[in-house]
Amino acid sequence: MKRMIPVLLLAIIMCSACTSTKGKDERKVKQEELSKVTPNVEIIVEQLQTPWSIEKSDTALFVTERPGNIVMITEDVVERQQVLLKKQLSAAPEAGLLGFVLAPDFTTTNIAYAYYTYEEGSAQFNRVVTLILIDNKWQETDLLIDRIQSGTYHHGGRLKIGPDSKLYVTVGDATQPSLAQDLDALEGKILRLNLDGSIPNDNPFPRSYVYSYGHRNPQGLAWATDGTMYASEHGNAANDEINIIEKGKNYGWPLMEGTDKQQHLVTPLFTSGSTNTWAPSGITVVDDQLYAAALRGTAVLTFDVNMKKQDVLLSEFGRIRDVFMDDSYLYFISNNTDGRGNPQPDDDKLYRTPL
């Protein structure tokens, strides 16, 4: 019989021995009392290795880890699954296995999409591929986009399937700001492609994946129920942004940032300002509230898109990399083991809280 502690803080599933990057690692559900963190927050999984993305199927949660694994969580099992890639995964700062999204027909095909950074000689690049889950291992199958330039930082890397059933990809400027304004380059952009990797006929620029441009390091994508598309973006030391994304629009980097205004350039819906930083990553939208994972902000932030107000929902878990909404629960992952945080015992963790 499980014990309910007053703040409902339960370890629903614990990955207390998930340290190997090879083979199969399973644990039965283990429910334990933990020390109080904050009311109504549950720890779902512990000891994640630099997690990056959260996804969910009908029966399981999936969390990508930058070193090259995908952790699958069901009611009964936590399993760290290998990802067999065709290129050598980069271990550079901010690089590795990043974005991940399940195909709409995942329950019948076991197919997903991934964004990862790889090494080729002394250079490194990003690519978008399909993966298939076979015998509890993920295998790279089809190549959709390749040789996206990759600097030391600013990889972008978020993947989402929009309400139009297209695959959207955020790409950083690869620490080469001028690329963000170059429509012949993929860097510093949000890309849009068909699920087979082809270019949609209704993209804003002929024979181009580019959907919007002038981005520095976009990290999050989400849509409201009315179809409005939002993106989060890292500014240059400050001036982080939440933008409404419209096809063909120029979001200004490096020509302007923050509250600057220039003709034909889009000013953000929200900005952290020139003296503050959020480093926003994954985002999700519920009604008129946008929730954002904040890395430097070390919080889950809320943005009321109608009232134009910003607030803090949770701030006791260190760096936050991604958020995911399912039913009435908000899931979020810490990112304290990425080399920039202050890891606590058993970090990193997947949490959830009711909304």
C-alpha cells in the first residue's frame, strides 16, 4: 500500500540504475516517499543524462538524452534505449541528440523524427532523420536534411509536427550571425518540410525549406488551438524572445533584437529585456497561457499572451530544458548535468505538476 505524503510528492517511476548507454535497463515501478520539493510536483524519473526533449505516445513517455539514448517510461518500466545512428554523434557543448518527435502514425509504424549533431573530420553538422523502434532499439533510417552548419553553439534543434501535418525544425545561426539573413542558408531559420523530407509547395520561398528567418538560436515551438504558432529564442546575452511566427517573416537577427524596431522586421511578443535573461527552451501553449522552460532563468515561466504578462510558475529545480502538456499535467525536465548547471543528487529529473 503506497503512502501519501502531504504534498503529494511521489516518485512514480525511478531510474535508479540507468547509467549505461548500452543495452537494456529496466526497472519495475517503485513508489517511494521523497523529501519535499514543492507542493503538487511529482518526480517521474531520476538520473537522466543531459535530457533534451519530451514526447508521448498513447502508452509511453519518451525523453531524449544528448549522449545518444532515448528513455522510454511506461506504467511498469523505465528503459534506456540505444539509438543507432549512421554518423558519429558530436559531444561538443550543446550538441548531440536533440530534437525528437513521434510520427502521427507511430502506434502502427514505430517511426519518429530526430535532430542530431555529428562529427565529420574536424567539422560538425546537424541533420534531420527518421528513426524506427525495433526490438527496443532505435535505428536511423531515412535522411531528410543534412549538413546543416554547426558551430560550437547555437544548434537550435527543436522538432515539432504542426497542425498542418508538416515537420517544423528550429535551426540556430551556428555562431555565424550573417547566416540568419541569408535565404540560401538553412542556419538561423525555422524550417518546414513534408514528413518525407520534400519541400511543401506552399512554403514562402520557392524550392526552399525556409519558413521564417532572422533567428539567433530558436529552441521551442508550439501552436495554440487557433493555429497561432509561437517560438522561443535565445538572445545575445539578454534580449531573449517569445515570438508569434508567420511564414516568410524576418525576425531581425542580427539586425536588431529585443524591443528594437525596424521596418519589415518582426518585434517579439515578449522579451526579457537588455538586463535580464531567460534562455528559453521548450514551450507549450494551453488556452491563453504559454509555458516555457528557462535554462538561465532556472524556472518554468508563464506568459499570458492576451494580457501580455509574464510570471514564474516553478523555480526550485535548476535549469529547465523542455516542457510538455498532457491532459491536465505539465511535464518538465531539468538540465543541470549539461555542464552549466549545479547538479543535485540523482539529477537530471523528469517532473510533472497539475495545472
